[in-house]
Amino acid sequence: MTINNDEYGGFIVSKNIIAGKPIKYSFREKSEIPQLNGWNFYSEDDDETYIGISENFTVLSAESVFQITPVILEIYPAGYGTDLCWLYEDGVHVGFYDLKKDKETTISEILKDR
């Protein structure tokens, strides 16, 4: 898959995810910085203290997040305000929980609301 990073902008990602921890939470908000697309990703180990330190996060390109988990680019078109918990079974990502709607959801449902 060829990825044009310019089409996506930057993703804010916890350094714990880069270190191999599973993604637990993602949300998209309108960014005041034009180069960022508004997506933020936290790991299962990120607590309030950790997320309060900006140095614990980095900006990654679409190509880089695709290497971590391709499903990130599948949910990329979701609208601002998307708020998802990532679900796992036996360490394998199996779906999402929509925190705003308080229910399990699918990628097609997530994208339908954009």
C-alpha cells in the first residue's frame, strides 16, 4: 500500500504505543495546528500523570501509524468528536467501544456518523 503522508497530516501518539503497548483509547478533535489531523492515541498504560507530560507523546506520519496498526487509517475519516476505546481478546484487537454512544461499534458505524 502506498501512503501519501501529506493527505493525512500528523497523528499524536503515546510513546508507550511506539514501545509496543496496545492502543487503548483514541479520540479526534479539531486541531489548532494545521499539520495535525486531530487524532490522538493512548496506550493501555497511559494514566493521568503520564498523559499530563507532553514529552510522552510524539507526532507520527500516516505511514508510521500504518506500521503500528493498519486499522488506524481505516478509522481516519471519522469525524471530530469520535471517542473510542479499543477492545481486545487474548491480546488481539477485535473492535471498538464508542464512549459517546456507550456501546460497541464497528468501523462502518463509526464512519457513518462523520
